[in-house]
Amino acid sequence: MAHISIIGTGNMGQAIAAVAGRGGHTVSLVGKDDTDARLGDVVVLAVPYPSLSDLVATRGADLAGRIVVDITNPLDFQTFDSLTVAADGSAAAELAAALPQSRVLKAFNTNFAGTLATGKVGDLTTTVLIAGDDADAKSTLADIVAAGGLKAIDAGSLRRARELEAIGFLQITLAANEKISWTGGFGVIA
């Protein structure tokens, strides 16, 4: 079983911790300012996108050699009108460049905490899309997700993080404008 550290104790961090815990993995929730906490082999960054640069500055050395899962959606939360990364980039690509010794994955950003907690999007089992360049890291995360009762789909290389962030952006803006609920979202039939 894997030891998963989740940096960020909000709704998403707690929901991901519950998924991993249901699968029998050990999980520690770490506050983003708790720089003394030991980290597991898999580290989920459940913090807002603007916090990533500070987190890399303070914990970058601790993240070397680990699977690092970026769940952020880099959107302008004041206007809900655009992504804040370059049109050909992603938050995950920026993170991978800043952490060259880590195995960076993009996942969970197309899910709401409610759908992770219940394991359902409508009548469908919640699906976690995973993008990354390291096949073993993706397999490890997919096993954690599946053991927690959810579906996992390999969405391709880390270059696909851009599309995952666009899906996350669309879903968040729909919920913020009350077009869908925060306990709903997109489902995948595979």
C-alpha cells in the first residue's frame, strides 16, 4: 500500500484523502504551511493554483523523487472568464518544469469534492482523468483511485493537462453560474 500525503486540508484534500483511505492506503493531510511534515511517496497538491510557486519554493527539495499530483485549475477566480496560463501551456507543465526530479501528474481537477466523496456523478461512477509522462506513476495513481471505488482513465501525456484544465475551467464556470450543481459535473462512460 502507498503512503499518500495531501498538501491542502480543504474540501478537495479531504475528499481525495477519503478515496485513498477507502482503498486501504495510509494518508496524511498536511497544511500548506506545515513544512516540517514528512511526505509520502505520492504527494497530492490540493492547493489553489496561485499557491504552487510558494509551495515549490518551500517544499521543492522534499518533492524530488516523488509522484506529485497537481489538481489545480489555473483560472481567474475573480472573473471566471479565462485560464491564467499560456494558451499552449498548463499549470501541470509549469509545475513539471519547476520540479524536474519529480514525476508530475495532472488529476482530480475535473472532479468536484462532492463527486469524489460520493463516488458518483449522477448515476455514473466518478471517473478521475490522469495525464502524465511517467507510465509507472500513472499506474500507481490509477490503482489508488480504483482501490477507492472510482474509475481512472489514462488521459495521455502531460501535454493533455491543458485539455483537462479546460474541462475543469468549463465545469467550474458552469457551477459558479448555477448551470450545474457543485455535486454534479461531467461523467465519463467508458
